[in-house]
Amino acid sequence: MFQLVYASSATRPMTPSALEALLGTARSKNERLGVTGMLLYRDARFVQVLEGPQHTVRTLYDTIRADDRHTAVIPLRERLVDQREFPGWAMGFSDLDRARPETLPDGCGPFLNDKFAPEHFRKAPDRLHQTLLQFRSAAVQR
């Protein structure tokens, strides 16, 4: 099983309805491809985890990089894992622009709110990974 985490910037701020449309498409495609993961959105930026067969994930990532809704697509972590960390989640999601701080998993708020930027996550990949797993554990999925 292969896991890829990346960050990107939206080419324009995403409205709630645009995010819902994006999620609907992503979830359908991921189910069809056997890909699971999670997506966080804040301040016109995305952080996403994709996991599945390596060739499938890399091909999907190439499609995402070519999508005109994204710019500055930056890989943060690529690794082989023994098993899926987001099983059953065709695409978990949290819109952090609309989340109340008390609804975030314990300890995630300061890490995510201070600097939701790729360079911040790149400096602390283990902390990012831990935060993503906290979202999974808290079942923050809409």
C-alpha cells in the first residue's frame, strides 16, 4: 500500500458548494479506483492524503497536479505502509475555515491554525501525520 500526502493552493477560494462538488467527484473516483484518504481545506489551501496501489495513487496525483483548481502542488510525504490508515474513507473531509476550534481533535488547533502552509507542514511531517490520524480518530468527516 502506498500513501502520498501533498499540499496545494486553490487558484481561487472555494465556496461550500464548490467544495461539495469537488468532494462528490473525488469520492466517486476514489471508490472506483480503490483509493482512500482525507482532505483538509483552509484559507484556499488543501492538504490531502491519498492511499492505495502505488501506480494508481501516482496517476491520480498527476491528475490533481494538472487540475486548474490547484496550483503549487507540493508532495509532503510519500511512503509505503503496511495497511490503509483511512480504510472506508473514499475521502474524509474537514473545512477548517468553517470549523469551530472546539470541534477540532485535541491538540490539532494550534498546529493547523498557526500556519496552514506547505513549508510549515514540510518542517514537521510527523506532526502533520499525527494530526491527520487525529482527524481520522475523531471521525471528522462530512
